[in-house]
Amino acid sequence: MFEVVSQAAAIIACGVLWRKLSPADLDPAVARRVLTGLVYYLLLPALVLNVMWHAPASLSMLRVSVLAVLGIGVSLVLAHLWLRHTHVAPAQAGALLLAAAFPNVTYLGLAVLEQSLGSWARSVALQYDLFATTPVLFTLGILIARRYGTATNEPYRPLHELVRIPALWAAVVGLGLSMANVPLPLWLERFLPMLGSGVVPLMLISLGLGLAWPAQWRQQFNQIAPVAIIRLALTPALICLASYAFVSEEPLRTAIVLEAAMPSMLLGVVLCDRYGLDTPLYAATVTMTTLLALGSLPAWFAILN
């Protein structure tokens, strides 16, 4: 696991260096939007379609989704209980709630699971994301952002947001074809993996481009540290305990707990910008939890094995 995490860290560092050096005078923010757009609209849907087409429909999909939703709920409850005893502005509280609740299960989790557990674990990462994390983010997550944010005029259209996610459509189509036992044509069987192979490195580079170390990080540390504890330690510990009631297979349990132990989701920056939450604080939380996860993920892997 340490080798896997170190390789992912090296690719993330490439994105960080690109952000610092800006080669070819290419703005890092523009580069990140281009990379994430390419992955979001083309490469990730191809990977999802390929994986879900090969994945047999089973109760394990439901178990993954239930535990993923449980993990989000546990994180929100813990963060809410902590925030009740602190004095932070609503925009900061909303950003911290989102950072505590939603893990980076695709941008980092997909790479970690595939490299440490094997290609079979890709379907776990995608199920965790598309059948739980993403739907909850664009429903409950938006409600939280609207409740605490300053941009109260933003419309609340969760169904509209969900139907615009290409990877979600790819998952539904792929799962339907798998359940109908439709064979994957040879041409597509070669074409889809070719597209999907670019997902992990480009997502990790994009993650590095999005990391930001705040100038006032010392003042924000007291706000970020509890979120890191919830995100990287308490939530995966509780999900690990709960998984014994749902999952009997050790490899699947390991994959689910590792996903629950991922750092904060980078996509939350979009909600912070849109609904007027504290975006710099959220970005700082993503940066710190990602750096800490480079040590906590190997620790969880050792514990689970």
C-alpha cells in the first residue's frame, strides 16, 4: 500500500509543480478545468461503462451503497456535533460540513483501490461514488450549501443536476447491459479500456492542480484538524465496525473501509463557489486531509489486513 500511495503522491506532486511553475504560460486553473472536463465528460464515462458492463449485479452493490450513505451520515452528525460547540461563520460551517462528509472516492480512491486490491475493486469505487456519494452530494449536499451559503438565489434542482452527470448514465447503461447478459463487442472491449486508462493519472494530476496551501493555515488549523480526524479516522472506524453486519467478504470490506477513509472531495469546491461558502477554507481542508491521507491510508490497509 505504501508503494501505491507513494506513486499516487508522485503524480499529485506533478500537478502541484505544474501549479507552481505554469509551463508554457498555461494557467493552472485553466489546465485543471480542461483535464477535469476531459475526464468528466469522456474518459470516466468510458471507464464506468466498461467496468459496470463486466460487473455482475449482486447484493454487494446494495451493501456498498448502504455503507457509503451511512458513512456520509455519520460524518455529518459528528461534524455537526463539533460545530455546535464552536464559533464559526455560517459560510465556514457549511464548507467544513461538506469537507467532513464527502470523501474523494473517485479522484483518489479509484487509483488506490485498483493498485492495491486489483482491477475488481474499480467497480467498488465506482459503485461507492455513483450509487451513493454523488446522488447524496447533489441532493443533501446542495441543501447544506444553500442553508449555510450566502448565494441564496441559486436554484435547487437536484434532479436536473443528477441527469447531467455522464458517468451516472454510463453506470446505469452498463449495469442494465450486464443484467441483460448482452455481450460486450470486441471492438468496444478494446476501445473502452483504452479511453479509461487515462482516468487515474489525469484525475491525480488534476487533484494536484487543485490543492492550495493557505497563507493563514495556522489560524485555520483548529478548524481543519477536527474535520481531518472525522474524515480520516472516526468515520472509517465506524464504517469498519458496521461492515461486519453487512459484508462477509474480507476484500470487499477492505475496499469499502478504504473508500470511507479517503480525504475530502475536491468537487466540493464547485458547491462552495456556487453557493457562497468559504472556498479557501474548503480548499485548505482538501489539501491537509489529502496530505495526511498519504499516511493514514497505509495505516488503515495494515489494520484491515
